[in-house]
Amino acid sequence: MSEPVEGGAGRRPGCLSIGIVRRVMSDTRSARHMRTWSCLWLASPTMVAVMDAATEELRGAHDALAEFYAARLADVLDRMPAERAVLGLFCDLTLAADLGTSVGDIGCGTGRLAPYLAATGLSPQGIDLSPRMIEVARRDYPGFSFDVADLRDLPFADASLAGAVCWYSLMFLAPPARPAAFAELARVIKPGGYLATAFKAGDGQLRRAGGSTSLGVEFDIYWLPPEEMERRMTDAGFSTVFWAGRPPEGQEGSPQGYLLTRKS
Ligand SMILES: C[S@@+](CC[C@H](N)C(=O)[O-])C[C@H]1O[C@@H](n2cnc3c(N)ncnc32)[C@H](O)[C@@H]1O
């Protein structure tokens, strides 16, 4: 997947900043999502969410990118047989596991994968950190379920999903956040269910993305070593079913990695 930028290493000060509580708070399924953020009760009876600076930056950037992605990515899967092949394998194996049809589209962005997953017989439920991405997904793919949530605190019950896809959505996690995030994915997937992920493959160094657009956004991104991805999946309770990679195509700035795993 082409990311609208690749950049050099960089880091912001690790300060905390206060974000406004959004619609997510009125979403009953997302109430537990607030655990991801610390909550402050001010002198006034207004609760505000405290979101770390990197997450706030990432969310704001993807809010700004939502229409850009909607215009650029809507039909890109039609032109990407390798991505359809990996997603197709995920769909086939998940359906064959006979664990139900509910699957998570974790970090769903504009929701472009939902019709593909649904066409195979699966019932995707998309979640994304960015409220604007979710608004666009609901607008462009009505009839599907999309909610604002953080993949580090998923709004799904334990062992409630037959599978999940994390399509280019795990590349933003800083290394210390990865074990808990992968454990959270393991929590919601049924034993025997499948997890498919696509990611920019590389050396694991922090990069900055977003700057090549005229949108004035930047955010942290990691090109992930496939060996590390596989190890972290294994540590979280998944076993590898299939892995693959390919060189960059078109405007992609990095090789792409794919990993399909099964929950033990
Ligand atoms: C490169 S886009 C990919 C979107 C979609 N999966 C696709 O393939 O079109 C990455 C998406 O992951 C979302 N994301 C990043 N970190 C997230 C997190 N911690 N929780 C939920 N979504 C996240 C972003 O908001 C963004 O929409």
C-alpha cells in the first residue's frame, strides 16, 4: 500500500496532551475503549481524555488523510492481485474453520476492505482510531459496521471473532506497545481463528510519514522486520500459516510484508 510519504528518523518530545472526548464516548461498545486513555475529572464535571502525543498526532493525521485515502485507495485492491490472494486465503481459511463469520477489520481506515471480505461470506466489523476515517467509511460503505476504537483496547468480547485483518495498521505502534497490542488481538480471536496482517517491511527504524502530502501532517511509522512480526505473533499465541513479501510497486516506498497466523 502506498503511504503518502516516507521520511527520515525523528521524534517529538514525549509530553502528554489533552484531547477532547469524542463521539466514541457515546458508543456503548466503545465505553471500555476509554481504558486506553487516562481520564481526568476536572473541577468542572467535564471528563476529558488524555491521549499520548504520538497517538493524538496519528489520529489527527489520519483524520486529515481520510478523504485523500478514500479518493486514492477505493478501488486499488482491484489492481493488486497479491493483496487479494492473501486476503482471499484469510477468508477461505476463516470460513473453513467454521467459527462463525464475524471478523474484525482492525484499523479499517476508509473501510475499503469491507465489501471484499463480505463478498466471501464473512461479516466484517471495522474499527479505526480516526473518527474522520470512520465517518468516511460509514458514508462510502453503508450497511457495514464501523466504530472508533483503538486496537490496543478493542471493543470486542474475549474470543468473539473468527478472525481479524490488520491491513497496514500495526506499523504505527512503538516497540514497547507491541506486546500488549498483539495480546489484545489474541484476546478477541477464537482459538483456531485467523489473523492476517499487511505491513511495510524493513529495518524496524522509526520513520516519519505524511509529509509529502500538502495536508501538513506527519506521524511516526515503522517498516517492520518480518521476523519480528512473526516472533511477536508467536509470543502472543498465534502460529504462522503463511508469510510472503514483495518488492515495492508504483509509489510504494518500501517492500510489503504479509503474515497469516492461526490462534492456538
Ligand atoms: C495505512 S491506513 C490503512 C487503512 C486500511 N486498513 C486500508 O488498508 O485501507 C492505517 C489505518 O490504521 C489506523 N490506526 C493506526 N493506529 C491505530 C490504532 N492504534 N488503533 C486503531 N486504528 C489505528 C489509522 O487511523 C489508519 O486509518
